[in-house]
Amino acid sequence: MKLKNKVILYVKSEKIPVIQYSESVSGHPCTGAYQATDTISGYKPEDQEIIEFLEKAGITYEFVDLSNCPLTAQLKAKIAGINETPTLVLNGAKIKGLEDIRQALQRIEA
């Protein structure tokens, strides 16, 4: 679907640590420990669902990950009223939350 006006989607990514347990040294049970060996980046389930929804619908949009953008961009978004994710800016209106975004896009399609 091609929308006439600019569409902007705001989301936040998460870094999830991969935890591994290292065995303790024989005779020293206090030496065993859990430690982060790697991190995986992903999106909150609601953010991921709306990304997939927009892709499936073929909607062209600007993508803004508030976790990976400069502090000035984060502050600008906060001042503009982007205080939760996912938030879709469509025709100047801020639509917040997965269900509200879906409903708004379905009304446009109809």
C-alpha cells in the first residue's frame, strides 16, 4: 500500500544477554558462575509485530529505533510526544500501540 504522506515508525530495540554457566573448580564450589557470553539484539514483541505487519502490507515507512539513535533524536521524539513504542506518525497524527496502529491502517485500506 502506498500512502501519500510520510509514515514514520518509532520502536525500541532490546539487547538480551546470552548467559552461560561456568563450572566450578573441583573442591571450590564458590568459583562457579553465570556470565554473559554474548548479546542478541531484538525488538519488543509489539514492535516486532507492527514491523512485520507494515512489511506484509507493503507500506513504505521511515524506521526510527530510539535505542540506537543519538540522544538529540531521542529528546526530539520525546518532546514531540513519542513516549511509548510502537508509535506510528501518519498524516501528522501519532498513533500509539499495536492495536491502535492496526485499526488505523485498516480504516485507511477500506
